[in-house]
Amino acid sequence: MNDGSATDRVVHHLRVLVAAAAPGTRLPSVRELTAHHHASPVTVAEATRRLVAEGLVETRSGRGAFVAARRVDPPRPDLSWQTVALGSRRSGGEEMQALLALPPAGAIPLTGGYLAPELQPAAALGAALARAARHPAAWQRGPVEGRADLRAWFAREAGGGLRAEDMVICPGGQAALASTLRALTVPGDTLLVESPTYLGALATAHAAGLRVVPVPADAEGVRPDQLAAAFARTGARLFYCQPLHANPHGATLSLPRRAEVAAAVRDAGAFLVEDDYARDLTIDGAAPPPLAADDPDGHVVYLRSLTKPAAPGLRIAALGARGPAGERLRAARLLDDFFVAGPLQQAALEFLAAPAWDRHRRTLRKELRARREALLAALDRHLPSLTPHHVPRGGLHLWVRLPDGTDDVAVTAAAAAEGVTVFPGRPWYAAEPPAPHLRLSYAAAPPEAMDEAVRRLAVALGH
């Protein structure tokens, strides 16, 4: 017999002895077991190691192996008291968990908001982190608002409307958004959002106890007339917006509407939270400057993250605002987590200052275009009725309209059963959705997988 069979034979023999003996009983020696089973000492040692790992056997140095003490399962704890202590459950957590869930093995992912591993500049980031780790100063405390040179980089990228001293470094865009809502609102306040809008913003707003009011958006972005009406009706003082390649619908705020939106915010005496998550994800043409670049009176709170265009592990973002709002935001970040880890800040700066950053962005633009076009071609081939009329010029997603009466959540479950993951449109709305949609990501699967992914989706839809 082979070694595996011999090991299993010794394991079985020892299990029988352990089951019949009291704890502390000495088991046969290695010599006795090798003679009995005609096995090598290595085989006996491996069998003993397995049972030690299971907690059935214990070894004592120089004395041999013994039956381990029986493990007694502790009584099941009563955690029901927590239901009363915790009170009502906050909404949004389930959707966020589903959004961030890893796809099952073998499934083609058309979900997720991060780049596929092969699109991430892992080697360049690793080299930058290795260099950063060798800087003794990177391990020190540093300014609580973040490194001055890193804040200056984000300020320049914001278009000149903000200075380095207006910025604070945050551990990712979600943390920056959460700090913003907590710092600029109190529970019960109203937050205006585009409809549909980023699921994470809705979840964060609900967790902060805010009343969320949707404002309609179309292919040119949020509608300024509806935004002005929402300000007037609700008295809101905060509007969350993604003007560039908005997630999930992909629209970019058009040039005529930029001025109208700014006027609506200014006339309401309100703030606009500009989530510029897709600044480095433009595929076609040039991206317009941030709204923060033309904001003389400090109405725009600017948020930008490196996580989306680089890698999920690069949890570096910046939050910028001027005046008392900036002071509140910086104080909120201090209370949340003191400061962002110095080595990660240093690594981000090393990466951004190296030629690898520009090379990565050029490559990323090319690769995202190929994936987007492959997904569109697959929709044209298998589900032409779902091909979107307005193709986003950047970002990571397509927003596809399903036939009226379709249950988007049921389609999502059926697609998963066919081996392709998609995300339903319903959770992206702050109120009742006007129509069923799916959000299809083209960042997580290679171009050659798109045809099979959409074929599986077509099967799930009954085509």
C-alpha cells in the first residue's frame, strides 16, 4: 500500500483506541505502531500529527502520545438581550455587503467597483511601498491632516480652487464621505442626491440618520430645475453629486448644466459634495475640470480617491473644503482615526511621482475601452434590447434598462445560477425606481469573457 493508505490505517487504529480509552491513557509507541502496521516512523508521526491537530491526542516530550482530555462544548450563549439594547436596525448594510461580495468560483463577474487584479499596477505599488517602508520618518506620527506634499498633489488635481491646507488625507473615499455627512449634518437633516446614485452614499446617509431625497438625473447629469425645486421644498443644505461618470448610470454633468447646478446650490446657501471618484477613469476624450475648480465662495466639498483607478488596497483619498466647513471636516477626520498610516501615504506619493502612474493611466484607458466595447458588442449580439442608448465616456459600468415589469432582483438571482454575477438597479434609488435596471461592470472580467457572460445573462432572462 502507498504511504497515504498506510497513514490512514494508523489514523483509524488510533481513533479506535482513543474512543475506547480514558483521557490521559498512554497510546502505543512509535515502535509498536510501526511493527503492527509495517509502516515507517514517518507515517506513524504523520498519523499522530493529524490527531493532535484534531485535539484527540496530545504528545509529551520524551514520554510518547496520550489520549487528550475530552473537549466539552460550552453552553450556547443567550444573545437575545442584544435585540433590546441595539434597538432598530439601520438600513443599507445588506446592499453594501452584496456589492462588495467576492464572486463565487467559476462565475464571470459583471459586478464590483474595483479594477480586476490584472489591471492594477501591483508591481509599481509594491515597489513604492517597499521604498516607503525604508523611510524611518514614514513610521512617525506626521501631521494629522496628512502629508503636506500629498495634500498639495490632491489640491493641484482639484483644479486650483483648493490649497494644500484645505485638504485632509483620508483612508479611502468611503471614509471621506462618511466624515463629510457626519460633520456637515445632524440626524434628521435632509440630503439631496442624484437619482439613481452611489449605493454607498445612500447607506452612509441612512446610517447618519439623514432623510434622503432623490433628484432626477438623465444623460446630461442631474436636472438643475429639479435640484432648485428640491432645495426650495425641503430646505436642504447638502447635495451629494458625482458630476463625472456617475455611478451607476455613467452620466457626466453637461457644460450648460454645470453653471445652473452651481447657481442652484449657491442660491440655496448649500454645499455640494463633489465625489470625483472617476477622475482617472475617463475612456473617451478629456474629462472636464472638477466643479471645485470654479467655486469662489466655498460651496463645493471635494472628494477624490486613488482606490478606484489603482487598487482596492490603496486606501488613500483626500477631502477638501474651505472656511468653517473645512475646519469641521478636518476635526471630524481627527476624531475618526487620528491620521492615515504614514507608510501608505509615502507609498502613494512615491507612486504618483513616478512615471509608472502616467503609464498606468494610459494602459488603463486602453484596457477599459476594450472591455467596455466587448461588453457592448456582447449585448448587441445576445440582448440587443438591453444595449444602452447613452454609452458612458468613462467609469466602470453600464446601466441597462430591463423590460417593464421585470423583477431585477430575481434576474440577479437567476443570473448567479447561470454563472454570471450582476447587480440589480433597485438599491441605487433613494425612492421607488421608475424602471428596472441592472448595473453591469466591465472592469472585473477580461474582454474575451464578455460574450459568454452576456450569453449566460440571456439564459437567465429567458432569451
